[in-house]
Amino acid sequence: MTIFENVRVISFEPPAVSEPMDVVTAVPGTGASPGTIIETGSALGAKYPGAKRVSGSYLSPGLVCAHTHLYSALARGLMVDIAPSKDFAQQLRHLWWRLDRAIDLPILEASALAGCADAALSGVTSVVDHHAGPEAIDGSLSVIRQAYEEVGIRGLLCYETTDRNGMEGARAGVRENLRFAREIDGDRAAGKRPLVDGAIGAHAGFTVGEETLGALADAVRTSKRGLHVHLAEDKFDAVDSRYRFGSDLVARFDAAGCLGPKTIVGHGVWLSQAEVETLNARGSFLAHNARSNMNNAVGYNALLPRFDNVVLGTDGMSADMLEEFRFAAFRHRESGGPWWPGDFLRCLDRGNRVMERYHGAPVASGSGAFGRVIAGAVADLVLWDYDPPTPLVGGNIAGHLAFGLSSRSVKSVMVNGAFVVEDRAPAFDADGIASKARAEAIRLWKRMEER
């Protein structure tokens, strides 16, 4: 049991900053409500005399990265001969599809560990991953799960099924998604509370043919999961769907039965207004990845304010969600869009709704809630070492995130009631993870040169 003493609690939605208070959490596997917030209030130390006491200035819910690719963690500073690319499709072939074909399970483990460690140290307590590795599909999601558990963070995993490596590869991708979903279901049936869940993954519309789309729809239905897919990241994807299948991307996936309230659509830069309306009607999420879109020069999503459920992801860039929040806000302002930082603060918070839909929707008491510092909510929390030069109140939280507070201010991070970072010291073997990552990066780069 831990008591955060005399902290000001930051709420992202609705934006609020409390008066100094105490927050009591239960450690995993103990008591009636393991891994949750037990109580909030004043002077609670006397009520819980055996609890560990932690002091700080501001306490907030943990941050959520709603779309990334942990396999790209070892691409930082990549030293491989990459042919020049005239467009996004060539960039995929010249760089990213060579990289994912070079991944084996030891490389995958090192990538996942490095990405999870980066996330935890940035105050990110939940990461939604979209994995690819066609030469090491079987068991890959369990390897990633082990990395999450070693670091101690929460998340959602899938394998991005695609036809681009042949139909047997596509079938193997569907099988891996279903195998992992059954693994998680089995653990829950046995009374366990896994930190990760599984979605059903697909790469993108232009690499998913009709046979594979049907198999994905069956997997969504039988597993009771949602689809996690790239749609219209680049204009080519939208045009290809109309040319080859005579249908807009969203209409095509919707007709197959793939869309619903657990669906995550990555990017959606080139979706039409009608497609936005369909996603809204299905309650689906749109994962906006501002830095990646800028880096890949795929265009800007001018319809962003028309989506009901925008969440923020990094698409394989660093896991720093405050950095992503700033890029999202500033790029939108540059485009002449109507949103302000406060609108993107809601997007940042909304990643918690993804986690609730997979890890358990909250009841009225707050039990199982994500992104809230109330009794019964999950104890996924960040303690910030931040001394603001101006008042920090509910009405200007977004301004402080946009222009002041950063991942450098992360002091401690708790997931499921256990510290994964405490007083800036990781509870996991950060040095060992970094050393393994450097060794496997060299091997990955060499394997890429061979492809």
C-alpha cells in the first residue's frame, strides 16, 4: 500500500487541479481491490499506518500511447543503405518492410523492452502496439507481452496481418492474433489480471485482400476484440481501395463487419467526410500521429475536428506523449484548424477509453476506470516534479503541457499499484535493456542489408 501525501491531483478531463490531498493505492495481488486507488482525502496517514509514504507536488493519471510500433525502437540512428524514396509507398518498401522482414524473436524482444522502458520513463503507463515481423510471426505477441511485464506497463497488442508476404503469411498473422487472444482469455478465466490484452491487427487496406479481410472479420467476431488497422495514412491507400475494390476504405471494412467501438484506425489522413461519419456511428477510435505524418510527408488530416473519438499515438516515434501532444497542437494551429491545446488534451485523455474498452469498462462507482484519480480506478499514476512559474489551475492545464511541463518532470510512475519508476530510478533493469538493444540493433541492421 502506498500513500501519495499532500499532492495536488491533475485531472485531464474535465481539466482540474485539486487542493493538496492524499491518495492511497493498493499493490497488485493484495486486498479486495489490488492495483487500484483505495481512497482519496485529507490526512489519511493515520488510517493506514503501515503504508509507504511518498511526497511530491502534482499527481496525474498515467499517459496512454494509443498507437505505436515497438519494432521500430531499434531503427533510431539506423545505419543501413536505404534507396531514395519518391513517395510513401516506396519508403515502405525501401525501409520499413525491409526492417520488419529482418526481425527475429531476440531482436523483437530487445525492441519491445527498449520501447516499453522509454515509455515508462516518459510517464506513459499504457502502450497500444501494432506489430509486424513476417519471418517470426508465431509466438511474437507473447514475446512482446513478456517485455511489457518485465518493465511493468500496461497495453494492447496485435499482429498487423497483411497479404504482402503471401497468403500463408496472411493466414499466420490471423492465427497469431487469435492465439494471443485465447492466451489472454485463458489467463482471465484462471483468475489472473493480465497487464495486456489483444486486438486483431491488420496492416493497411491496400495490403489486405478480400480473403484476408473476411478472415479478419471472423477473428473480430469470434474473439470479441476490435480491429487495429492503418487506413488512408497516404492518399495511395484511399485511391487503391476505390480502384481495386470499388469502395471507400471505411465502407469496405465496415461491410465486412470489422468496425465497432473497439476499432482503432491509425492515421485516417485521407478519409472522406462520409467515412468519418461511419467511424463515428460505429464508435471507433482515430489514432492521430502528428510527428509521424510530418516525417513521412503524407499530408494533414483537415477533418480531425469532425472525428468523435480522436486519440494520440506516436506510430513508432519516441514514446513521449507530451511531445506528441505539443506537435499535434502546433501542427493543427499551423494548418489553420479550429482546435486549441485544450482539445488535444481531451484527445490525450481519451486514450484511457481505449484501455477501458479492452481491460474492463468502469461501473458507476469508478471501479476499473482509467485516467481518473478516484477510489476504485486503476492505480496507473504519474508523480510530477514541476514547480510552475505561473499558477496551474484547471483552466490552463493544456497551456502548461504545451509550453512547460515535459517528460523531464516525471519523478515517479506507478502501474497497477506498483512503482515502475521511483524517484527517477527505474524498477526494471534499464542498463541491461539498453545494452541488449544496442547489440540487437547492430544485428538487425546487418540483417536488413541482406534483404
